[in-house]
Amino acid sequence: MRVLMFGWEFPPHISGGLGTACFGMTQALARRGAEIIFVLPRIDDSKGRDGFLWLRSASGTPITEDLVRRMAWAQQEVWHEGIRCLPVDSPLVPYLTEQDYASAMGSSGTRTCMEQPCSSTVYPAGSHKFRQRQSITYTLQGGYGPDLMTEVLRYSRLAAALAVQENFDVIHAHDWMTYPAGMLAKNLTGKPLVVHIHATEYDRSGSGINEQVAGIERAGMMAADVVVAVSRLTRKTVIERYGIPPEKVLVVHNAVARHEAQRRYPIPPRIRHEKRVLFLGRVTFQKGPEYFMEAARLVLQKIPNVRFFMAGSGDMLPRLIRRAGQLRMGSRFHFAGFLHGEEVDRMFALSDLYVMPSVSEPFGITPLEAMLYDVPVLLSRQSGVSEVLEHALKADFWDTREMADKICAVLRYPCLAAELVKNCREEMKSIRWENAADQLLAIYHNVHGGR
């Protein structure tokens, strides 16, 4: 089975859980004998942004639109352990500012949507030919850069140019930014399309959704042969919010790479007498960081020698820094910023408890990563990962008092923490990417055999 995958995040470029999921998924599929052609946007590190890099062809030449047309580089690419990454020249990255996009495109500047209306081609679901509908003016919300929609469409054209040159059996598109590419590739090649929904616009933005983003999600899922949801919670959202037929939506839970933690990090003597509680993720509405801070305030009233760490970046960070100052928690509540690689491992290893208080979390891989370091976890009941971690502590994201009580219980009673770790270790034995790969291969064979 040869799979053409469209994505926008893959190691070493990581900005969230999608890249981690795509990496584990493709590695497991390759071990099961599948061949993966993974189409990625190039990420520009020439401006000094940490965690970004140039993706180039095997010859070292950046992939440009003209080069894609000529396809001269295609034969220079080589398979490595069943996975081949094909970069295209598009800075398709969410959460960038207007200036970041202008810089990435080598532009001196660009107007905002408010100054210059932004129009987009909308692809109707189920059509055999993409046709341009009425142009619509939009203003992006949720931290997206104002040129993101243009890049989504540009990426789809570049990716589709690759599709007609490649030999594959099925198309697999990850999240809404790659759905137009998947739909166009399906229409050009006639190959079946599987779309993977890792998070919906309702998860990211709550009630203030971006209607155009939701529209692309809906169009992609309607055009797909199968929709893969990362949890039953997400499947329910897809069916109820987007009107996708239930028989078309299948659940494949995420997992974590089956390896022991690479290193052990000793706790420095100066902090051994204290307890440490960690939040790690984007500091945005979806992840519930304000509820974590409120729970921390309540815990510190009962256990003063606790340090709380918020690792990550996002639009809510300045407000939460001010809030920590107002609550006079500065000496006990620390902002670690965006962490990379070993910094993440070290933070997990030094924590006594990991808390994921997400308002709406389709899955959530970070609790599984914390458990690799034998760190007990407290999850919001509004998270998909809670479906596979029955023995983890849980609380509603909005119930900060219950959250605080459970944090106190873990910190005060080492036997409880040890029991949580023991039970979760047993559950982790069945949470494997190989299981997810088996389910995906069955889906691929089913849609391919039905053609």
C-alpha cells in the first residue's frame, strides 16, 4: 500500500501535537510495510525563528512552483525506511503574524484583510470539478495570519502538481489546511481520499468560529471516502456539527512512541523539598491555561511549597502573566516559554504532576509523553485521551476547585501518585502506534478495494 499524505507539520519542525502524531503514525505504517509519500510545506529558518528549517530536495535545491512543474528533482528523492518527504515552497504554518508571513514570502509587507479584502475559492463538496464560487471577504480569527488562506490554496496547487506525478493507492490529508490539496488530488487522480481530523474549528475557537475554516473542514470531510477522528469525542463533533454521515466517520486513537525515556534527569538538590506541577501546551483558549492558573491559586492556599510551570506560547500569554502578578503568585508560578526537544523531556522528568485542563481537546498526546517519565496526570473530562486512560485522574475543565483538590491529593499522598503511575503503565501497553497503523491500513485497503 502506497499512501500520498498531505500535512503541514513533521519533525524536526514541531509546533504542536500534530507533528508528533504524524511522525509516530508514519513510522508505524512503514514498519507494517506501507510506503508513505509525505508532502510538506517548507519552513524558513533564515529569519532566526527557533524550531523552523528549510526543507529541500535531495539535491539541496528549494522546491519552487516552477521546479514542481518541471519535476526534475523527483527522481533524486530516495526512500528511507518506507517514508519520503517531499517539500513544496509554501510557508504553510498557522499562528504566524502578518509580519511573519511577509518575511517568509520574501515580501516587504502585506496589507491586512481589513485594509484589503481577501477573496478565496470555495470548493463545493462532492463536485467532480472545482469551480469558483462567489468571492467572499473574511477576517481571520484565532491567531491565524491574514495570508493563511491564500497559502492553503497555493499549497493545494503545488501539492496537486506532485500528486499527478506520483504513483500511489490512497490519499491521506491531515487537518483542514491540507483538505483542499487532498480534494484537488482526488479529483485529478481519481484515487480515494481519507481525511484525518485532529482538531475542529469548534475545538480551537469555541463559539467564535471562523466560518470559512469550518466550511473547508466540512467540504473536505464531505468529499472524503472516510473521515478518521482521533477520538469518540471528535467523532461526535464531526457528526453533529458538520453533518457528516456517521457510517463514514471512524475512530483511530493516537498513541505514543514505544520507547523508554531517553535520559534520566536528577532533581537538583535545591528544589527536592518542593513539588512541581506542569502545564505544557499552546497558551490559548482551547488548552484552558486560565483554569490551570486558578487551580494553582487554590492549591497554594493549602500547600505553599509548590511550584507551577506553564510551558508554551500563545495569544493568552501576556494576559496570564499580568494575572499572575495581580494574584501575587510570581514567586510560585513560572512561565517557561516554548520548549524544544530535550527541554520538554527534562520538564516532564522533573515534574510531580502533569495537568491538561483543556476546554476542548480532540485527543491530547502530552499526557502520554508525561507518563513515559512516570509522571501522574490529571486530565479534563473534555479530552479524547481520557477515553484510553481510564485510571488517570479527571476533572471538568471549569471545576477548578475539584482540579485543585486532586492536585493536592497527588502532592500530599505519594502512595496515590505511585498507584496512578502503576495503573497508567499497564494501560500504556495497549496504546501503541502499531495498533493505530493496523486500523489505518484496514481503512486504506477498504477504500482502495472499493474502487
